Amino acid sequence: MTGRVASLSVKPETAGEAGLPKRVVASVEFTTAGAGGDFNRYRTRQLQGDPDSAVLLLTEDILVTLREEGWPVAAGDLGENVLVSGIPASALAPGSVVRLGEVRVQLTRDCDPCTELYLLPYVGTARGPQFVRTLQGRRGWYARVLDGGPVRRGDPVQVTQA
């Protein structure tokens, strides 16, 4: 199955700023530590830099469905580093190997929604619990980086099974 990199997002650690949304960038250098220029507080502090959670990947069809449901989500809002188009979420699962240009990642587990999402301006504390419930099973997948390197928006994406 093939697609393309629709968007790349990172958020450096910045005093006084929340981790979401991540900012869209044209390219990212991926290493086993994750996406260059990205600081993920949960991965760094709670998971002690776990390489199985180095990157967060999401498919564009999830964002489209959320928008149809009335949530004005944009690329980077859910904390994803890589947004993939042309590949449905149903085609991905832990164990899948995804080639992003020359970079290869392996999906390790689903990303569970968390209260950090309350920080999005269209969510807030009042709508937070509803948004978290809405995202169950739809927040993307954590991945380990198998082969690092640069990834650019528009790069080809290919999915294989492990």
C-alpha cells in the first residue's frame, strides 16, 4: 500500500508554552531518538526516552472524519510528527513497517488520547472529556525509527507488515 507524507510537525521545548499543537514544517530529520526539533514531554519524562515511542504517525483520513464530526482539527493538533495521506487507518497496526521516503519506522502501539488535548483552543476543559472519548482508537500510532534520515512533505510512503 502506498501514499505520501502529507505533513510533518514538531514542537521544540519552549518555556511557558504547551506541547500542542505542533508546528507544521517542510522537513524533519529522524533518528532513533525521534523527530529532530521535537520535544515530547510524555516520552521524555514518563517513558524516559523510550525508542518505541520515538515518533507519532497519523493518517489523514482520521483528521477528515474528525472534521466531519465537527472538530476543527489541523495537522499537528493531535501531536503527530507525521501525517500520511492515501493510506487508511485500517491498513495500519502495531508491527507495520512504514517507509517515509528513505526512512523506515515500525509501529509499536496505539497512542491513547490524554488530557493534554484539552489545551487545544477548540477543546478546553468543558469539551475535553468528550474530545478524549471521540479520539479513542483514533490518535495514531507510536513508532520506533529503524532507519533514520530526512523526510520531506510529499515523500512517498509505503506500508509493509513486519
